[in-house]
Amino acid sequence: MASDSSSSSSSSAVPSPSSAIDFLSLCHRLKSTKRAGWVKRDIKGPESIADHMYRMGLMALIASDTPGVNRDKCIKMAIVHDIAEAIVGDITPSDGIPKLEKSRREKEALDQMCKLLGGGPRAEEIHELWMEYEENSTNEAKVVKDFDKIEMILQALEYEKEQDKDLEEFFQSTAGKFQTDLGKAWASEIASRRKKQD
């Protein structure tokens, strides 16, 4: 998919090695920042933001084909949906920051990251995918929003099993909020496994 703005200068078509490495170095924070919800519940060795995004990418990769949903786009969206947290960190509802303010901070961080990447088609693609997810404006966004919740409750189930914890609040926070048949089916499977675990 060619972009008219990039045809005038071939250097803007892809990130320079310097801007690519700057961007990737900043993204290292996604690997080192632990997911705040688990930290607050004293989970030992909690997953990082990158761990969460990686398994969401796998979810999109293995998901069955759904009419009107571009699976490749879902994989990309899963990889970038929390990317702004490299700068703002993992803001959770318990932090008391209004949704609009959280969104503003994350959008500002995303703009900063896209600028660091040197603009151009790659930065634009990341920006578009992130905005689409944030606005829940497409079928792909709805699928990936469901994956976000699925990944969290699957992780909660695993922590309950491994660390003898009761993480009911995480299951409650997603109850009735799945937007797709796929999300509902996977959530139902996790719920039935949790019942068997009791």
C-alpha cells in the first residue's frame, strides 16, 4: 500500500536504523513493566505488558476465520494496543485516573513514539491501528478488545491455580462485556475450567 507522501522521499518510506533502534529501545519498557493489576494483588513474578500483548498476538494468530474480520490486522493490533504504556505505564481503573485523561496521556505517548520512529508509513500504520482499537471502531477492534479481556482472565485462572489466590474481581470485571461470539466462547471455556478447578 503506497503512500503519496512517502513517494517524494525514499528515506521516509521506512524508519532509519537509528530511529528504529530508538523506538525498539523505548519498547523495552513493555518487557520490563509488570502489569499493575497483578502487582497490586501481590502475584509472584507477574507478567509484563509485553507478555500480555504477545499472548494476545497468538490468540489472533490461532483464532478461527470470522467473516468481515481481517486476522492479520488483528495480530498487528494486538501487538500495538498497549504500546503507549512504554511511556505512561499500566494505568488501571483503581488508579483513579478518569478514562478521558488516561486516553489523552496514552495518545500523547503514542504520538511521541510515532515521531521517534520517524513518521512515515510504519508509524502511520501503528497510529491507525492503535486509534482503531482505542475507539473500538471496527470488527477487528472488537475482536482484539475481547482478546484483551480473555488474556487477562486466562492469566487470572493460571495465577489462581499456581499461587492459590482468589482473583474473582478480574472475572467480575469482564462479565457480560464480550462483544464477539469468539470472545464469548473462549470466556465460557475459561469459566468452565475455573469451575472444575474449585
